[in-house]
Amino acid sequence: MTLTIWVDDWQIQCCGETFRPGDAVSWQLLEIDPEDYADVVGSERAPEIDFREEHHGQEEEHPSTRLQVLTVTEVHCRYEVPSDSTSNVHHPVPGTTEMVPVREAVGWAKARPHVRFAGYLVTSERAADKQEGPATRGQMRELGSTLPD
């Protein structure tokens, strides 16, 4: 079963680890309301999100889930202070989403005109869903081996 996971940019920037398609990762997954992400990822893509990745203070409540990363997509959108706002808090502007498939998630993204990097949409499978087979790129890295890109 394929899962779609939201990974905030700041989660990786703070203390996350780089990952790419083919890697095995162990993440804490929290359930979300997809509508909370509609302005960032677009109303068409938001319902696809199953979980968000979290690794700040949730260890006891949410055990890690072992996953095999299938795809990684950067999500960019414009942020503005809403015209009816009484504060200076910037919010995502609906309809400004730009998706960029990438080979690696490092927490930072190349600047794009008029939008800001928000995070990643990651498709994955639970590692238990995968049959035993050749070692993944992540497992090879753990063993100290290198693989060509």
C-alpha cells in the first residue's frame, strides 16, 4: 500500500536526514486533516496525504514506522498576509502551488520566482509491505557501501 507523507521543510532543516527514492527510513507518522494542507499543496493533492512526518518530542506517543521511499517532490507556494487579517502572519496563497520532483530531499531547495519552499510530498510503502530483495540504497549507505546515482 502506497502512503503519501508530508515533510515540513523545517523538520529536515532542523535535524532531519537527507533521503531519496530507494532509501529505507524510519519516521514517526502523525495523522493529519488533509484540508489543513490544501492551500499549500493544492486542493487536488491534499486528499492524497495520509500522514505527516514528525520528530520533535513525540517519541513515546508515536513509534517509528519503517518505510521505503518511492518518490520525493518539493512543494513551493506563495505566502502573503491575507487582506482581511489583523496580524502580520503570512499564510499560503491558494492556487500558487508549484511541484518539483527531485532526486534527493536535503531540507533546502533552489529558489523559485514568487514562491517559497514549504516542504516535501513523499510517496512510500511500509517496509513490511515490501518483499525481501536486494538491499536498498539506504541500507547500502548504512553498511558503508556507495552506489552510483
